Amino acid sequence: MSNVIVLGLSGPSCAGKTTIALCLLKLFPQTVVIHQDNYYKNDAQIPIDPETQLQDWDCPAAFDMQKLTNDICETRSLLESQTHPSDANSPSTHASQWANPPENIDSIMGPDSLKSLQQLVRTKFGLSNPETTPFSIILLDGILLFHKTALSQGGCHPGSICDTGVFIYAHYSTLKNRRNGRSGYATKDGIWVDPPGYFDNTVWPNFIKFHPQFVDHNGEIISAGSQSAYDLDNDLSWRDKVIVCSSDMPIKKTIELCIDTLANEWNRRRMH
């Protein structure tokens, strides 16, 4: 049985994925965080949207998916070769491509919430110390881990390597306000600042376009088991391993859901 869980944390830009990832790192120290943002191609290789004539940083072709997939597999092999998860010294990539990184995690979660979540980890995994989990985690954080076209790419796509995942959703107004509040993004060759209308013309349409298994034409979450003219012919297989939640709910609730997701995956392995 593998002692490494690959958890995909995906969702639209500004849904709060990186913040959740850094909170989970405080609860599970034996974690390697890999940001999909660090695998953007060079600026000159970013596709040009034929309609807006602007670079499209929110499409699958903007990323070096193969390198990301290879790095995940190499990291997993390294972690699995350790006798004990606590022996793992694999480098974590915590750097963000944001020019203005997220707030201090301690101020977001608070000491009382941290203690409560640490107790939940102990209870869920039967531990006396939350830092002694019997497994390591590779936590992938990115906007395009479980998108529609990834299904046809098989093992060449990072989403196919994830053992389980959480898709963090947020409403249009929430995402737009957060995106507009960012000053820019550090790229491989400089700084990208959203041109006027970029969220409405690129970010939001791409979120809907590449996630029809999760959202409808209006960007609203599709209820589990529901069918519409939009999703009837779409492969919904991501739903087999991905839990959907909203970043509009308290951050502590989202973290609790992630803990439950990890516990379910670990218990599934122990039963087989």
C-alpha cells in the first residue's frame, strides 16, 4: 500500500486554493506543495486568444503539463522510498507566482481554529500527535487539474495522477472582486497585469468552458446527478474522486472538508 496521497486542490482563479494549501501544510507537515502556477510556459509561449488578441493565461496550453506530471511522479517515488513519511526531505515549492502573495496564514486561521483542526486530524486518523501521520501528501494547487480536455490526456495530465481532490468553487462576483484586488502576477519573464476586461473576457469564460462537468453555462454548480442540455454529453468521471465545495463558506469548513477527503482516501486504502 502506498504511503503517499496525491491531493488535487483545484478551482477558478482567486477561489482561495493557495490559502487552503498553506493552511493544510500547517496541519500536515509531511506535505509537498506543488503549485501549477510554477509550470506556466515562458511568456512568449503563452497562447494568444483569437478573439481578444491577448495572451490567454487561463487555458491548458499555457502550462507545461508534461513537466508538472513528471515532477509529481518523481516526487511520489522519492517519498515512497522513505522508510517513514517523517524521513522525507523532498523540497516543497511554496513560492507563489503572485506579485502580491496571500495574507499571513496565522492571521487567517487563528490559534483556536488551528487547535480545533489539529484535534480533528488526531481524531480522524487515530493519532496521539498530528505530526505523526502514517503517510505523506503531495498537494497540487492549480486552476486546471480537473478540466474537461484533461480526460483525453490520460497519464500525461496531472489530474490523472491525483488520488482524490477538492474543487473549490466561488461565485462570479466573489472571484472578480478578488482578482481585481491583485496588483499583478510574476511570470517567468516579467510581470503580468490584467488588461481592462480580462476577467470577463478570459478568466470567467475559460472557467466555464473547461469545467462543464462542474458548472453550467452561467457558472453555477451542477447538482450531483443532475442532467442538462449542457452536460449530457460530457464525461463526468472526475466526480468519482473530486469533492466540490464553495469558498464562500468559512475557511475552517473548507479545511475540514479537505481533512475528511484525505481520511476517506486513507481508510479506503486500509480496507483494500
